Amino acid sequence: MNRRELIQSGMVNFPMSAETNTHEGGMYVRLYVMDTDDGIGECCGTNTFEEFQDVFVGADVTKAAQIAAEAVIREEWFVEEQSDIKNKPYEDLFKMEETLSREAVRDVCQYDERGYKSSYALVANILMGSTGWSGSNKTGEIYFICEYHDLTSDGKAVYDMMQKAYPTCKLALMTFLDT
């Protein structure tokens, strides 16, 4: 284990730099091949599920929704000029933040009655890469969320092969923070 080190392995080009390193642990990316109603599983025993043990940062297919939700949350929590919390009850703000966050990622994960996240039915779950670095994008607004262009040539080949092998399934690059 090389948590908090500026090293990486696998098929992801993490944007590692000392300036954006939050030193929280590490990050890893998984490729989820999610079954759909028209997917490959003809019976329910064909799929697996993953309960999220680490912090789910985001997915390539939900990144735009997550950025939009974060902007709304930031606007509600803080006044730009003064950075003061607005005059709203904390409970209302937390509920709004939870609702927006859940809505933003609903295409790639589900919540149980206790609030824990898990994957939808998976045909495949492939570790694409990991690093001891953890951090944000260059503007520092959000954590790094892996997208197709962040994959190495081997990573793109694996992604393309899964897309070809399972054309009725939905693919998502899932980024996690290992704290």
C-alpha cells in the first residue's frame, strides 16, 4: 500500500500534481458494466452487486449533473460576497444537499433504506487504475472524476472491448476516494 504517495498503476492517467493533492488517501477507478432490461442476464443469478465501502466521488456519465448539483448547493450554502451561511435551517440545507446529490448519481448507484450506496446489477466490475494521490481538478472545484479521455491506450482498449462485448449494457467509469 502506498497511500498518499504520488504514484499510480493501471490504465488511468490520474492528473497528479503536488498542488492539487489533498493527501486524503488514494483514488481508484472501476469500470462498471451494468446490466439493463435488455442486457445479458436472463436470470437474476448472472449479476453481482458492489456495496460502496469507500467514498464514491462520481462517474463519467453523471459528472455534468454532479457539477450542476454542486453549484446549486454552493449557492444555497454560501453568499458569494461574504461567504456567510444564509439564514436557512441546517436541516433544510442538509436535506436539499442529500436530495441533489442522490439525484445527480441515480443512473449509476442506488441507496438502501439505511442510506448506503450500492451498484446496480453488474455484468462486470473491472479495476482500471489506482493511485496514492487524491485530489481535485485543476480549478479545485470538484474531485477528479475519471472520463474516457483519462484512460491510457490499454484502458481505452478494455473499455471499447467491454462496450463491444456487451452492447446492451451501460458502461460507467466510477471514481472512488480511499480515505
